[in-house]
Amino acid sequence: QVTLRESGPALVKPTQTLTLTCTFSGFSLSTSGMCVSWIRQPPGKALEWLALIDWDDDKYYSTSLKTRLTISKDTSKNQVVLTMTNMDPVDTATYYCARTHSGSYGSFDYWGQGTLVTVSS
Amino acid sequence: DIQMTQSPSTLSASVGDRVTITCRASQSISSWLAWYQQKPGKAPKLLIYKASSLESGVPSRFSGSGSGTEFTLTISSLQPDDFATYYCQQYNSYTWTFGQGTKVEIK
């Protein structure tokens, strides 16, 4: 079955760079049409899409955050990594990774459990 | 970027009620719309994709409709497990946007 799991630091300081890893199973990012995204949710607030990487290594970013984000993949390890630079307390959120594919019409059919990242000095 | 506006923000209803949530897009997105259910401390769960297609395993009391800029999620008979927050989400030209959410509370 398809599973995704996020990992990374629970606490980062302002101005630091956050690195999160999504480790998945049950599908391959080398399969045509497969994609993995990062999505975040500040406490008590709505979901916000951050970035997506596809099977062909094409990358797409949120317009408002693209200068701070980098997404990459390691197909052999079934991992997708997100880095976010210059972290600020407003970036405190639960960060999710999720799968989409060409047959899902832009929807995210499987999600990780999420990892809470707090930005504080 | 395309903005998604959900209404209402909060909805109070009773078990057995028919519930409708509306989502409006700031420009046409054809049928590239999904609906999710989220419970506290949990990841969102996909309910509907392509505006009206029911995700496998989702109860048939959930349905979606609409195209272009206006979409609705309907729960035909609200069940105790349905009290949660619901989000719409659009996809257009390699950008994805979520609505602000609708919390369905017990009346």
C-alpha cells in the first residue's frame, strides 16, 4: 500500500534553513505521471501548497515562497527533500508531503501524517 | 494566483441533516477541483476529485458538483463521523490552492 512519512527537526531558529525529508513506499517516482508535493498548515489555519516535483524531475513552487524553497528527489531511496531558507516564526506549521499523479486530476490522494515544525529562538 | 473562497466558514448541523458547502474560484478552473475532510491532528483525506468523482472507499453520502468557478460539496445525511473541517482545492497550470476551510459542528 502507499505510505508517506515526513521527517525533520521539530524546532528551528529564526534565519536558519529547514530541511525536511519525505520517505515513501508503494509507488515509484520514476513512474510516468507520479508527483510528490509539500503542503503546510499553520496551527488552526488553512492548508498551503508549497512545492511539487514530478517523475521527470520538473519542479514547481508556490509563487509567494519560491525564492526560499528547493525541492529535490532521490528516486533510489524513495525520498523527496524540501529545503526552506530564512525561517521565521510565521513558518511554524505542520508540514505534509502528499502524492498526486496524472490520473488524480490535480488532487492529493495519499498524505503523510505530517511533522510539526516550530520556529523559535 | 487563483483564489478559492469557501462558504460558510462554520456550519452547525445535526445528525441526519443535508449539508452543502460552497467553493468559488477567482477564475475558471474547469473541473480541476478536489474536496478533503480533515479531523483534528490528522492529515486531510481526499473525498472528491475532478469536481464530482468519488474517491474509492468514500461513502456515497458525499457528492460534489460544479464546474468553472462554482462548486459544491453535499453530505446527504450527516453522520457522527462527518463532524470535521472540509477544504476545497484547485489545480491550474502547476499551481495548487486551498480554500480557507469549513468547519462542520454539532448543533
